[in-house]
Amino acid sequence: GVDKTGRRDLYTEKNILISGTHTHSTACGTGGTVLVDLTTLGFVKQNWEACVNGIVQSIMRAHNNLQLGRIKINIGQVDNCNINRSPASYLNNIDREQYKYNTDHEMTVLRFESIDGKNEIGMMNFFPVHAVSLNSSNLLVAGDNKGYASYLFEKSKNPQGTLPGQGKFVAAFGQSNEGDVSPNLNGPKCIDTGLPCEFYTSTCDGRNEKCIGSGPGNTTYESNEIIGKIQFEAAKVLYDNAQLYINGIANFRHIYINMQTINVSSHYTSTGRNETTCQAALGYAFAAGATDGHGDFDFKQSTNSTNPFWQYLSSFIATPTPEQIQCQAPKPILLDVGQTKPIEWVPFILPLQIFQIGQLIIVAVPGEFTTMSGRRLKSTIKQAFQDA
């Protein structure tokens, strides 16, 4: 970024945190790697430029509106807004008894206001729920339940008649550990019988296409409004009652990490030994999708065995080494995306960021963490700061 004095190092990848709400109803083809851009049959420059231009414009607007201000924080519970879409997998967590729910219900709200407290500037919150209230039948670009919640909050704060995104007050509904968290509160059911899906494989008569989760509304749009409104109302209460000020230093750290060489404690490995990560690979359960968006063919969740037919087809992409097979076990490898040549299918050198604003720590991770992995991460970082 370049400021008015000509400095080019004012805003860089080190001190800018870009976080996605993970709406599934967005323009894609912007990832730059094969796997991410596969659904659009490649990179889409027009979509990428729209994203980049929007981000740059928002940074410029923020910079041009810099002012002294203060931040208040509030934390509260939000119930009846999410469910775990992989409850069978969650049961494999050895530390699950420490928690009441199989999803996090905690919402953290930040209230931004002028230094004298007379002018409200904005709101940011973090709460885990997938932005998939609008399912694959939706063909429109949308912010899903997070976007609708943001729309409602900004509408309540900006002058009447202000167009969405044009008001001075900005409300951001961010994500946290939502990897296995769904807004489809009715849960997965077989669309032909109305009965619950098979618990461990999320199938109906052995097929995943019939097992679909649904939201609390009569339509996906109604469900989107319900889940968005729950988040809006909870955030509004926490915002209005925020009393605790954030005080202290502002700091940040940013690094790039090779995700193929991470040491993993024996506490979290299936072998009971300290292990090291390896090249990325996608398993058979990946191809089964999730109850918010199923896969095709005969793939099932929880699959831990291979299929000769699919192994033959996947070998045209890359063939796993014995070391990689052992490393990924017990997950059977379907797509060896970590060894594709010459084009990279997935990135393996990824960024990690930590921002400190007083007593608040914000961690940016290159992926969508599940409920339990997010809990472990937060616990580890909290302990590290307490010990520092």
C-alpha cells in the first residue's frame, strides 16, 4: 500500500488480515490452484480482479477515515443457531467431555466508537456457523446468513434509505471454528422417506445423494433469514451492553509455514507417537461431501478402505508413495494432490498470523478449523500468552 507520503510499506501482507465468511454463494475461480478453481474450469481473472479491487478500495477508505477511537468487547452465548454436521466424527475427539456442546455457541463482539464515545463507528463479531443456508440450488451471488446479519445490523445503524454497503457504520460478521458447523438446524434426513440418515456414513440406502440437511425455514431463503436474524439479534444485544474496554499494545506477527513438515504431538496421532505431517492428500470421505452439499457416485463419509476402480483413475493424477500412505493412514488416499506435477493442485506453504490488540488475540489460520481443532488452538495460544 502507498500512503500520501509515498511510503510503500504502510500496509503489507504482514499487517493486513483478510478473512472470509466462507459463503458458498460467491463468484469463484480466484484461488490460483487447480483444486480450488476446478469447479470453474480454471482461473477467472474478472472475478479475481473484482475481489482485489474491492479489498484495495476498502483499505483506502479505512485509511482515509482514520481517527482516534476506542474498542469495547463483549462475549455471550448464542443458542439454536448451529449444529454439528459431522457428529460421528466429533465422537472421536478424546477431549470432548470437557465441553457441553459439539459446536461452539460463543459469540465475541467488538464495538468501535469515537474516542469520546459519542459516535458509533462499527461492529465486528466472531461466531462459528457455515454460510450454507442457501444450498447448491441457489444461482445468485449472496453473502448467505452472515451477509444477511450484516445487512440487518448496518440497516439498524445507518440513516433510513441508505443503500447496503454505502453507510458509514460497518458491521462485519466473521467466522471462527466452523469447519464442522452447519446452519441447517433440522439436520440431515433422507429426502425420500423423511427419516434420519445413517449416523456414521450420512447415507440413505447406501447413497449420499439422498441425505440432505435442511434449515429451520420452509425455503432456503427463509432459513437464511432466520439464521442471519439470530446472529444479528445476539450481536446487537452484546454490542449494546459492551462495557469492557480493550487496553494495551497493538502488535502482530506473520510467517509462512511449510505445512508438509509440521511436528505433531503423540497426544493427537493415531499411532501414539510423535509424527510429522507430509504431502497433502484427499481421502474417499472428501468425495462424499457433507450433508450441506453431498458428493456423487458411491463415496461415503467415514470410508477407511480403497476401491480398485477409483485408485486406477486417481493414479493418472499422481501415485502415493509408501511413506505418504503410511503418513496419511488410516485415511485411504483418493487424490494425491500433494505430489501433482508440474502444476500445483494445492498450496503447501501457507501464511499464519497473530494480531494482538490489548487483551484481545486474533489468530488467522489458512483453512476452516473444526469445532475441536479451533478449541485446542485457542486454548494453546491462551496458555502461551499467559506463560509469556
